[in-house]
Amino acid sequence: MDSGQLELKIAFSMLRGCDADVARAMEGAGMGLDEFFSYDKQRLSEALGASPRSPFIEQMNRDEARFKAREELAFVERHRIRAHFLLDDSYPWKLREAKDAPLVVYQLGETDLNAERTVAVVGTRRPSSRGIELTGKMVGDLAVYLPGTVIASGLAYGIDSAAHTAALDTGLPTVAVLAHGLQMIYPAQHRDLARRILHSGGSLLSEYRSGDIPYRQRFLERNRIVAGMSDATVVVESPVKGGAMSTANIAFSYSREVLAVPGRPSDETSAGCNLLIRRQKATLVTCAGDIMEAMGWTPEGVGMKMSQRNLFPELDGECRTVYDALRFSGEQMGVDELHVKTQLPVARVMSALGELEFEGIVARNPGNRYSLA
């Protein structure tokens, strides 16, 4: 990219009052960045239909922004960071649709930000072992059936790091969206994870300039990028309040698909997921097959003719009842537990389990406990 134009793009993003609406107005007026920074106050105000009191109309403010942008440009070029401006073809087009899209996103790494499928996987920083296991299983199955799917998350403790790690372990590209500049990694304990992401062909992404440090508001702002760049947002575990719920609500406001893994009513770490499902803001999912079904994605992986029945079983009667009980539980269950849950006689539960096991839909585990295969 031409350094002069990149400097102007960075400078534009630094100007107080400049946002996505101003950029779109500039595009609608057929105005380039050269004109934006060179027009006098009156001409710029008239061309954009902006108030003469807008901070970016003042020539002094525009000149100061260009001066500051030169320092950021040096950092970007020194570290081979790509800066995607809102009006660039390289800008994540799904994110561009958001009214509050950031003017510039800085990318360290090689991931295609306009991949065919991007799934955000988010959740609590204090997950259960079940949440970690489910995250790994869902991401791993997406790798098998939808290779190339990008996994996006926020590099935080818990479900975020589990999603990134599962993507790395199964060969999926992954993008970590940060709440600070690319000069640092927070939390510091995830530096090695960040290095693995970059070495695997993944990316670190941020709207913040070098020197910008993390604080609460920036984590909330970061969530709109995670939601905006993704086709679907999956919440694995979350209490009623937290960053994952923020991401889910933003995705819902963008008319993106929100999916949530249910939990027991007594589980605080699943209270947020249950609330999203109850309020019909999220589709209930327990596996990768549910995600694909909700999104209308056709599996592409090897051997799908044999496996497709397992992902989307066409069941009815007592087999469907037993299958749904296992699916909604998300945990291994014994015959007695299934008897109580389904209100079916024990003999019929065992008969249904036999059919489901024969079809490869459920698996029998040690202690005669059953789970979805």
C-alpha cells in the first residue's frame, strides 16, 4: 500500500468526530482522502454536509492528525502490520456492514478476514471442564466437516483461549481480537498462545494504535469486532453478565446468528446461555452439527456420506425422545437418568439406546453411561 495514502487513512481514524458515517459520506460525495485533508473548512463542510463546528473540519486538527499518523505509520511498517481502512477492499466486509464499524483495523498475521465462514466462539473466563471439553469438540468437528472455517475470539482466559487452542490443534485458522494496541499481549500469560496463532497462519487484530493499553471500555468495544466479523457467534458458557453476553447481544443487534450451549438451571456459568435461549435471542446448540444446521452449511469434510446421518439424524418416536434428552443435557447419562428424564419405561429406553448405538448416533461409555457419538 502507498505510504502516503496509508498515512492519510490512519490520520482520518485519529480525528475526533470521524466515524464510519463520515467515511461513508465522504465516499458518497466522491471525495478522496487527499481532498478531505486539503479542502478548506467551508468546502469540506459543504461537501460532507457536516457542521462547521465538527472537530475534523478544523484544518489545524487535520494537520495535527497527519503529524501523529506518521509515528503510527512507522510502527505499522516496521512490524509488517496491515492497516485495513473501512473503504478498502481488504477490510472485513462482514464487519463493514456494522453501523459502528471501526475506521481502521490493524492486522498482524495472514488470515483471510473475508473467509467464506467465520465463527466466533466466546464464553466465561471461568469455565467448567464440561465447557472446555465442549469447545474443543465443537471446534474439532468444524475442522473435520467445514475445513477452513475461521475461529474468532478474544484471547481471554477460559472459553476464548480454549477456542483458539482447539483451532490450532485441529488446523483451523484463528483470529484473536485484542482490546489494545499490537505492541503488547494481554493477558501476558497468553503470549505463547499469541505466538502459536501467528506461526500457524492466524492473526491478531485490533482497532487500537500502538501504545493504547487495555481497560474495561475497550474490551466492550472489542466485542463488536468479534461479533461483526463473524457469521455466527457461539456462546459456550456464560453467566448473565459478562463479556460473552455483550458479544452475543451485539451480534443479535447486527442480525447475525447467535447460538448458545444450554446448561443445568443450577449452573451459574450457563445462566447467560439459558437466558439467551429463553428470550429467543439464541438458537440452542450442543455440537458442530447443530451449528451447521442452524446456519444452513453443508458439510464438506471427507467421508460425509457415512457421517451425515450422525450429524443430522432423522429420528422419531422414542429414539427421538432419548436422543433429545442426551442432546439437551450435553452430559453422559445412565439408563435410570434417561428413564426419569424421558418418562419412558426402562425397557423402551434400553431399546431406543440399542438402536441409536447401532446407528452410531450414541456411544456407550464406561459405567454404562451414554452420550452422543
